[in-house]
Amino acid sequence: MSYTNNSSPHVGIVCTGIYIPSHRMTAAQISAATNGQWSEEAVIQKLGIVEKSIPGPEDGTQEMGAKAALDCLGNTDITADKIDLILSIGEEWKEYPLTTTGIYIQERIGAVNAWAIDIQQRCGTAVAALKIAKDMMIADPEINIVLIAGGYRNGDFIDFTDSSVSFMYNLAAGAGAVLLKKNLGRNELLGTHIITDGTMARDAGVEYGGTEKPVSPENISKAYRSLRVFDEKHMKDRLNEVSMDNWMACIDNAFIKSGVNKSELGYLAALHFKRSAYFGLASELGLTPEQTIYLEDYGHLGQVDQILSLHLANQAGKIKEGTIISMIAAGIGYAWGANVIRWGERV
């Protein structure tokens, strides 16, 4: 076990909050949406989706983020007016383009003394935001309490008849929030390591709706189902070449930066991806299935997954005093990230 200089400044996780829409799409419904290209059994066993959350009419990205933030504040005695900074991790697909989600959340929760900004790294945003928040808090004496919050519903853009995006059939809807406090004395956020690879910057994305291909009367029928892989061969070949190495490098370096031996890892808070690869990675890290939560009943909520996993693990008693946690993330673009958290009293 490693020990920390208790006199040094640090950042701790106060609590988390979650909002999950009540609407669901089952494996059978996903199978039907693919016109039978994927069977219900394959959706469950291979893609790892029993069911996933989908948005209702009231579940805008910004509003879901605000609901998660309110849920988070309901789990602490820290009031919204004590928050110094809000980092929004909400997606760009939201109620109104060019509005700032963090500022919307600030108003909705009554964080009258905070300032807010939106940050983006696709499904890697939560891990990146935790690093950014910690670095800002250590550097700036005026920032002592930070709220990270945001919503996600990119599944709206999926065309289930497009087999090239089967790895994104799991895209779901929901929101998460994390409250951080400087020198909390417990639940310490330790090291983080992030890698990005620009060779895949435009291998996947929403094809229509930007300045290159604006939505028009001619393409509107497909524009809002156009989250696609633009260069399937290049993306697949490149990921096969570098993805697992980059992920393991992020994990290894996060533990090195934390001064913690990787063998101490006790819980993995990871994004949802196909079943065999997920549990293969957990096994490679020396974890049993009981030391993680596979989000097969939620789907992939983008950058919210790690927050959701941590939230559920606390509810289930999987995280105890002294548990070493690693959040891992990956996002199209392409990005990989990992961090280390020591739960419980700071030692």
C-alpha cells in the first residue's frame, strides 16, 4: 500500500448523482430495428444489451444533466450556492445548438456563485473533466467546490439498418453528476492519463447538420439518423493496431502517477462495450465479475457510464473503505483515458 503526504492539497469526490429516463428499448426491439440482421440472442450475448434507456419527450440533454446535478446535491449537505465551478460534460446534441449547457445547469440548480463552461471529448469526457477539475482546483485558490454534470442521448442518431455502426447500437440516454471538494480528506482523485489519436479524427461522426453537409429538404429523411463510420476499414484497422495498447498504457500510467500498484485495483468503472471484450479486459486486470458492473440493463450512456458505474457500485456495496477504483474511457476521435481513485479516508 502506498501513502500520501496528508499536508499536500488534494481533491476528493463528495458524491454522485444520476438521472435515467424511464423509457426502455429491449434486445428484441433492437433486433427488430435491424430488420433481423442481429438476432435478439446476439444482441444480448454478443453486444451485451439486455435493454437500454431511451429518452422521452421531456429528456433533453441539458435538462437531464440538470436533473442529475440536482440528484447529486440531494446526496450531500453542500448547497448549490457553494459551488465555484460547473464543468458540463453534456453532449453537443441538445435542446438548442450554441447554448452553453453548463450555464443552463447553473441556473436550474441555483448555483448563483459559480461560473460554468462546457468541455468535450465524446465518451472520454468524464475522465478528462475529472482531471481538468482537479488541476484547476489545485492551481486556483478560488476554486474549492466543482460540479461535473451532463446528459447524453446520441442514440437518437443511430440507423439500426447500418451494420457498420453495430458497435453503437448500445447508445442510450441519461445523465450523471459528480461533486468534488478540495481537501475533502476522503475519496481522493489520484492520477489520470489520456491518449488521443488524430489519425481517426474524422473516421466517425454525424454526417449531416454541420457546415460541410447542412440539413436540407433533400437529406432530412436521413440526416437525423446519420451517426456513421465514414472510413470503416481505416478505423477498424487502426483500432486493432493501437486500441488495447493505448488503453493499457493509460491504465498503467494512471497507476504510476498515483503511486499505487496496479495489483491493488479493486473496482473497475468502465464504459459499456461488447460483452466478451469487457470481461476479457477485467480478467486481464485481475478482476472478478463482482469487481465491476456491466451496464447490460442500461446500455452505453457515453461519458456518463463511469459515473453511473461508480454510483451503482456504491449502492450495491461493491466499494468499501480503501477500495482502489479505476475509471476507464474511450471515445471516437479517438481518445482513451484512465484514472485512479482511492475510496475512503485519505491515508
